[in-house]
Amino acid sequence: MATKSSRQVSEAPESANLAALAKLATASYETLERDLRATIATLEGQALRFETAVDNISQGICFFDADERLILCNRRYAEIYRIAPEQLRPGLMLADIVELRVAAGTSAMAADGYLALARSVNSANHSRVWSNELTDGRTIQICHQPMADGSWVATHEDITELIANRQIVDERISLQTLIDWVPDYLWVKDTQSRFVVVNRALAADSGREKTSDMIGLTDFDLHAPELARTFHAVEQNVLRSGRPMVDEEEFVVDASGSGKWLSSTKVPLRNAQNEIFGLVGIAHDITARKQADVLRDGQAQILEMIAMSAPLEEVLTRLMRLVESQLTGIFGSVLLLDKDGVHLRHGAAPNLAKDYTSAIDGVAIGPKTGSCGTAVYRRAPVIVTDIMQDPLWEDYRELASPYGYRSCWSTPILSHQGAVLGVFAMYSMTVRGPVEAETRLIDFTTRIAGIAIERKLAEDQIHFMANHDVLTGLPNRALLEDRLSQAVLYAQRYDRWVTVLFIDLDNFKLVNDTLGHNAGDELLKIVAGRMVECVRATDTVVRLGGDEFVIVLFDQPANADLISETLQKIRAAIAEPVHLGEHRLRATASIGIANYPKDGTDPDMLLANADAAMYRAKEFGRDNFQFYAPEFNIRTQEKFVLQEELRNGLAHSEFTLLYQPQVDLRSGRIFAVEALIRWKHPMRGMVAPDAFIPTAEETGLIVPIGDWVLHEACRQNKEWQDAGLPPMTVCVNVSARQFREKNLIGRVVDALSASGLEARYLEVEVTESLIMQDIDVAVATMNALQNLGVQISIDDFGTGYSSLSALKTFPVARLKIDKSFINDLATDENDQAVASAVISLGQKLNLRVIAEGVETDDQVAFLRENNCDEMQGYHFSKPISAQDIEKLLGGPKD
């Protein structure tokens, strides 16, 4: 029993091991089977790709094994011998294929002969190329490559057409020597636009040493793709139509990189059967004639620009472009001699690197200041052939080297009297001096530039003398009228002040009588200079004559304290001691002040009232200033009272908002409303914003008032949406004082959060003049608003001075045409021009344009005709309450 039991125990593990081994063998077999199937699939895919590639080769290809059985051939092989592809299946014997070719009439010889030839070639164990003339007249070139195991591969190519073309060449080969002497380009091409005959001139300019190097090439081998496509299209049109192209101008770039103008003629070639088999072309170089025409026409245009008083920079830029059009690899530059006579300023250099022209702008003249500064210093041309080596460029070569400028030839520009006006320079990227043609252009350019600069200086001098005082150089009465008119117009548009100071020097006659008129003139010049230093560049100091001066303070805030500060500064400057020879004087002045709009609404009235105030100052003992009217202090008191009432109004919720709809001009749909503040004054009733906003802006109260408007507008818009009205945008004006607040973005976020309004339904309106005060800060603020999702529009567009380069950086969605351009839109051509220009500009910048203040059908018609997007104004609706907006939109939806 013990023995039997132990045997059973020993047999059990052996059975388990055999079962595990069987399972492992099965798993291994399955793995091998999967790998085998994957390998087969991969090989089948590779074989398919190989067959596809072979089938798309333009030559016929066939593979045979050592027993002359076909392994593979492509479709082109079957096409060449006119055998159905399905007949050429793998395993077919070569002898059977030859029989198929004999039957198709595409065999060059009897079957036995061809088989013998193939076997003899294959036995040689080296490749061989031969041609067969088929019975159908075609010529087939065969390239036979035997393999070591007795198999072979062969390519078959139909070269019938190529041979025909070569026959053409052979028939004309005797002409090659003759046409090589022709200086013009001469060539023959086949129907595929391949060169078959080329003369030496064309080959050399194409960068080929021999004419034979050109045979078989096309224009795509010689020119840029776009130019080659143009030539190919023209020639194929000649071949298709049979009509020659005669004396057409073409532009090419030769192998050296030089551009050339050619007068080309291309004529189709026909054989005895009148079939076109190619074309012949001849091209004559007319570059010199074209350049002469361009130079002559350009000179006429530039002289016309000078005669028509075109801006000097435009004239010089056109001149530089003209010079550069005549040469290759040359950049032109003009620097103008500054008024100080020691520095050179940028004039024109359209194709020099901008950073480089900025770096040399203001360079001083001297004996070792590059080519230009030295040429002006020497009053003679300076030719520097290598900037990197010439000592004249020692202090400046690091400016030129990053841009690859290697030579610079500078010539001073002189007036007809010999005075230096500036300098003309030619820059080259290679180390060299000017050739004869470039020297001629230098002479031409300096003459024309001298005429343009001298004409501009003369015009400036005439204009200056007509509008300025000869003694002091200050503007005179003629210029005063223009400056004061402009200041008044600006003040009208932006609700600002203009301050006119009428100044009369006290006891000036005594200076003339005791010290002489020369001393009096010197005193006037000194005092004039001091007054100019006391005011801004935008203000104007005028000498009316004698000892009378007028100062126009432009764009003044309605703040008497600021005006008084300026007055005290001017008085102190005038009172500074003046040394006239051995005499030390102290001048004083009587000053009268008139302010727009309180003291006059037109220039004449303001001047007259300021003059009257000046006489009152004299009556009060001289050396003082007087405002035109005593009511000035009353106005100051009124302003103080208004400030307190505004504070109370804000504390007691006396403000309310009206909403004026904005309408899509195409669909008539209301898409937005503008929130407009009103003051429900307890005593004066409803007060328009014009009566209190300027004071609020001036005192800073506009910030809390504007914050209330922002919150209320967002709250009301969200309430409309919750009531079921269609979602629309509410537009809120932001004042200059608000816009400069550092926490403006936080205030907007608070208003949106408190109301629950989505940012996309809020639009902030800023004025054009506001954002131009500090463009960088304005753009940063607008970007922050845009990142919130808030839309931005420019209000009163067209009344400021923003440049296009600045405008395109503003992240705005809409431009609003100022109503001052809309009022007379139906009749005023200037307003029409401005409105249409703003609309066009908006479309170019992908901005929507809205016109405000639209009141008449004629205005609407003009805006629609000019594709304005939107409008706002009494024509559709006056500003109305929130409840009336609901009624206008049809009430809340259930």
C-alpha cells in the first residue's frame, strides 16, 4: 500500500508538468502565428506600395528571373508595346511576351531574333543600352541590367519625339557657330519648352559655360518659379495658337543677379506637314532704354512735385527710389543740414534700415565723421570703398556693420550760391567705388535734391516773413487771427477756455527816448524770449507792434487759479533785470485778460476786451493785471456753490439715467443703448450734463458720479434681461479723470459683479482726445478692459488728432462719428468728406462705425449710401427713461 501510494504521488506532478508544457507550447504557437500574420500584412503593404510606385514611373519597367519568367512589370511597359496590362501577369515567359508584341505590331524583329539578342545581352553580366526601331515607326530605348543570379531588370522608354527634336538640332547644327556671334539672345525650344538650340549670349547670362549645357533645360531650371511659369504660359500659348509673340517686353534676372528688360519675339516652328514642333525666340536687351525712360519720367515727376510744393520728404523719397531703380544693390540717403549748421538730420532713405537711419539722425559734421559728415565738413565728395577699414568710419562702423553696408559715397548738396544744404549718399553692400554710371547719377541727384531743398527753404522763409515779426521772430497779427480762431474752435468743441493776455510794457517810450531805439529793440527781443519760455508749445506769443504783445493760452481748464499762476510767472519773467550796455533795467507790464467764452465768443471780441482790461490795468497804476469783468469773482462763487450742490446731489440720490437707443442702419434693430446722466435738482429741476459735468471733472467729483453711472447702467441692463427683454449692450461714457484712475478696472469689475451682468453687454466709451494724451497708458487700460470682455468704443471720433498708426493699436470695437460732423451732413461737403472717410477707415480696420446726433431723413440716407453701420439720435428716439425703453422694445417676455 505504501509503494502504490508513493507512485501515485510521483505521477501527479509529471502530469501537471506535461499540461503546463502543452499550454506553453500552444501559447508560443499562437504568438508565432500572430507575428507571422503581422509580418505577412507588413510585407503585403510594402509590396503594394512598391507596385504603386513602379506603376507611376514614366518609363516602362520589367523584372525577369533567371528562367525568363516575368516577375513584375508596370502599366507603362504594357502601354509602350500596346499590350493589355491584364495579359502581362507574373510567371509569363519572355517568349510569350515577345509573341504578344509581334501580334501587336510592336516588335523590332522576329521573336527568335529578339530572344537571342536578350539572352546574349544578359550573359554579358554588365548593363547595356540600345534602341529598337519598332514596326510602327517608334523608337524605344532599352536599358538592360543583368543580375548575378541570372535575372535582370530593364527600362523601356519611347524616345521617338526626342529623336525628332534631335534631328531638328542636327539639321541646324551648322548654324550654331553663326548664331553664337549674335549679341542678342537666340534659342529654339521643343513643345515641352525644353531648350534644343541656344546661342552663347543666352548661355553665358544663364551661368552656363557651354551652349550644350543648356540643352534639355527649361526656364524652371534658370529662373524663379513665378517668372518661369509666366514664360512657360506665354510659350505654350504660342505653341497652341500658332500665333507669334512679337516685340513684347519681358523682365528677367540673369545668373549674376542683375535685372534686365528684354524685347522678345517668339515664333512657332512647323514641319513639312505644317505641324508645330517647337518655337524659335530672340530677345534684345533694352535695359538701358528702359532705365533712361524711367529716369526721364521720374525726373519730370519730381520737378512737378517741386513746382507743386509737395512735402520735401516726399520729393526726396521719390528721388531716392528713382536712383535705386537705376542701379543694383545701391541704397540712397539724403541728410539735411540742421539750422544750427553743425548737425545732419534725416531727409529721406526709403530702403536703408530704419534703425540705422535713426542712429545717424543728428550726427555732427567734422573731419572724421563717416562719409556724410566729412563730405559736408570738406564741402567735397568723400568716396569710402571699405567702411570696415577706412579711418573716417572708425567711430561709426559699428553702426553700419550689422546691416552689411560696406561702401559709402557721399556728396554735399549745394545751393546755387554754394551754401551747403545737406548731403547725398550711396551705400553698397560690396567693397568698391562708384562706376561711371553711378557717378553720373550722383551728379544728377545732387542737382535735383539741391533744387528741392532750396525751394522748400525759400517757401519756409516767405511763409515765416508773412506771419512773423521781423524783430523778435514772434508770430504777427496775421498769424494771431488764425491761432486764436483755432483755439476758439477747439474750446467750443471740448468745452474748454481760451485765455487772451494783452500785454503792454510800461514806460517803454522812455527807454527809446533815453537809450535809443537799438536799446529798445534789444529790450523787446529779451522780453519776448522770456514770455515764450513761460508758456507751453501749444500757446502763442504774438507781437502786435511797438511794445504791445498778445499771449493766447490754448486749451485752458475753467480754473481761475491756474490762469493766475501763469500770469504771475509771466510778470516775474518780465520783471527780471535786463542789462543793456552799461544800463540795468527792470521792465514791468500792464496786462489785460479776457477768457472765452465768458468775455467773448469770437477772436475780435476777445482781443478788444483784453485790450480794454489792459487799459484798466494802466489806470490802476500799471504793473498789474486785470480781468475783463468784475463778474469773474461772482462766477468763482457760483462754481463753489455748484460743487457743494453736486456733493449733496450725490449723497441724496438726485441723479438719474436716461437711455438713448442705438440702431443698426441695415436691419433697424435696437442693439444697444447709451446711458446719459441727468440731475434732478430740487430747485432748478432737471439739469443737463453740460451744466455740471465740467465742474465735476475739474473738482474730481466726476469719479464717484461716474462710478454711480457705471453701477446703475449695469444694474438696469441686467434687470431688463431678467425681465425677458432681448439682451443688448449698455454704453457708458468714461471721463478723462475716471480713465486716469488707477482702480478703474476694479470699479468696472465691481459694477459687473454687483449687477450680475456679463461683461460683453457693457461698452465703455472714451474720447479720441482722451486716449491721445498718453497712448501707452491708454492702450494698457483698454487692453485690461478688453481682457474682462468689456467692449470699447471711441466717442467724438474725428475731432482729435490721433494718427492711423496709433489707432490700429487701440483694442476698440466701434468708432462714433462726432455729431458736429452730422449736423450739416446733408449740405456741407467737408462734413460729408469727414464722415465718409471715418466710415471707410472703420471698415478698413474691421471696426463698426456709429453716427451720433442723427436727426433727419437726409442724414440717414447719406449714412446708408456710405455703408455706415449704426446710428443714434432724435431721428429714431430722444433719450428716454428705463420704463420707456421697455415699452419701445415691446415689454418683458413671459
